[in-house]
Amino acid sequence: MKMRMSRLPHLAIFFFAASVHLLLFSICPVSSRIYRTNDAVVIEVDDVRPSTFANRNFANPAPIPMMYAVNPYTILLSQPYSNFPFWPYPLYQQPASSSVPDVEDVAATSSESKQQKINCGVGPPSPPQRSLPVAAIVGGSEAIPNSWPFIAGLRIAGRSSVFCGGSIISPTRILTAAHCVEKMSAFNISTMTVNLGMHNQTGNDADHTRRVSRVVYHIAYNANTNQNDVAVLTIDPPIVYSAAVSPVCLPRASSAVDQFAGKDAAIMGWGRENENDTIPPDVLKQATVQIIPNADCKTQYAVGGVEMEITNQQLCASADGRDTCQGDSGGPIVVQAGSTTAWTQVGITSFGNGCAKPNFAGVYASVAFFRNWINTYMNS
Ligand code: 4AZ
């Protein structure tokens, strides 16, 4: 009896200490740095790599077993989590670096990509057929699963569906729109995940899920004018390319307008199927649109009530009843340039006056225009 009495204070202290620990770990501030370069805003988030419980890495394997404790990021329960004993998804395996061949003669997007023996721009043999059933992006069709291996879906804690698209430009870099990430705090970024090789966003059948360790967006991004809507994310750890996950090709740097005007282009994403929808589709959608002359787009957006200036750093694309829509932002618009069947990303889904409205094309940030900026943050 006496002994049990004397243990009580110890027990109380133990439980108090345990609770304080749990509390501290659950509200643990994210270590981050935010700074500006001459042409970008950079947000770096530490400790996104798996190591300890405090890192709360719910997307990647942690090296030591740990208990499933308080998870405030409810949507991340649907991410591969290696320590959960019944986790049904295959887990990422990092290969030994010596197993990655160094190949020079592939048309890849970066020297990093060239180290993996896979070409950029793998995709369907031709633009999505126009006769396919009307379903969505707006007015598109369901993509064949994993037929667009460069598409990325961005998620954030607290939202059940993909909030923006992106594209793989190297094993560690995702190209997206500045407006997708501009308002995020370092904490928001620490809860962000990038899904790759995914078709069904509701069931989340992604082959790989990655954390974001750095967000870089254009310093001149302007939310009122939608100018400079470009961002590059660093994902961690690097992706190993596969049939379902590989990079898109990028056009050469050029400020020439209309170099792709008149071309058929493919758009894709998990965004809304209709401007007024509230629930996005379960699966990846695609559609074919046509790139229109920049001057035509300027005229469209100059009308009273809209009055949005379209500049040479943008390109526009449209087709009857087909368009990108909310949730497709940051994703790619791609063409088969020249004589190859490889897909080159000419634009980043940026904005529009509604979706698929007659007389209003979708507006995209021009990748050729921003290619030098992209290179800077793709390679360093
Ligand atoms: C959006 O809100 C959005 N129709 C993206 C693209 C378009 C419209 C809206 C183009 O993310």
C-alpha cells in the first residue's frame, strides 16, 4: 500500500511529461527560411525527409518504427505511410545511386533527368480525340491511366482533392503556377504533398508521393494581373522515373509570340468539369484545344467588364466547350512540336474568364518565355 502511494507522484510526472512531449511534437513549429533573390521568392522548409516522429513524415518511409499518434493532417491519412502496419500501398525504394546510368544522348529536360535513361515527353501517340465523350477537364474525356506520366497533383492538408496541377521537369523539380503556392505559409508547405503516377485522385492511386522542401515563385508574380504565374517546387526524395512517372520536354527559351499558334494542344488535370461544379472528378481528365494568336486573346480579354491585359509572356488556347478550369491550374498544356511525338510543355495553366465560355480562351503562362527563369531554379 505504501509502495503504491509513493509511486503515484512518479506516475503523475511521467504522464505529465508524456503529454507535454506529445503536445510539443504536435504543434512543433516548422523550421523554414523565406528570402528573395533578384527574380524569385524562395521558401525552404526543413526536415521534410523522414527521420523522427517530430518530422511527421506521413508520405515517405521512416527508418525507425514508431507508433501512430496524433495526426492533425487528416487527408494525409490517405498517403503511403510505411509505419502503419496495414498500409496497402507499395512503398518508395531509393535505388543505390550507382545503379543510375549516366546517359548523355537522351532529349531530357535537365542534366539530372539525363542521368536516368528515359526520354522526356512520353505520352499518348496523338492529341486526345475530339470525338471522345464529353466529360471533363471541361468538355474532355478520362485519360488512359498513367498515359500522361509527367502530370503531378498537388495536395495540401485539410483538402480532400488535388488543389492544383504541376508537371515533372526533373527527378527533383515540379513546374507549377505561382498562384498555386504564393499565399502559402511555411507550415502549409510542410503539409503539402505531390502525387505522381496518379489517375484516381479520390482513391489516391499515386505511385509516388513526395514532400516539398522548397517553393520558388517568380518575384514579379502579380495576383491582380496574373502576370509571371510560374513556380518551381523541389520534391524530396528524388523520383526514379518509370513507365508511369517521367518528365515533360520543355521548349527553348524564346520571347517570340505565336510560335505555337494554330497548334493542337492537350490539357489535363483533376480540375472542375464545369465552371459551376463544386465537386471535382475522381479521375484525370484530358482534352484537346487549339492555341490561338496572342492578338486574338488580347482582344477577347480587353472587353468591358473583363479588362484583363494579355501580354507576350502568356499564350491562350480554346476549343468549343473545352477548357481548363479551377483545380487544373499549375498543370501543363502540351504540344507535339516538330517531327517528334514527344510532348513539349508550352504553357502552365494560369487563369481564364470562367471556363469554356464562348469567346474566352484559357490563359497559360508561356514556358518558352520563362525558360531561363525555370532553368535557374531547375538546376540549382
Ligand atoms: C482556375 O481558377 C482556373 N478556363 C484555371 C483555368 C481557367 C479558369 C480558371 C481557364 O484555376
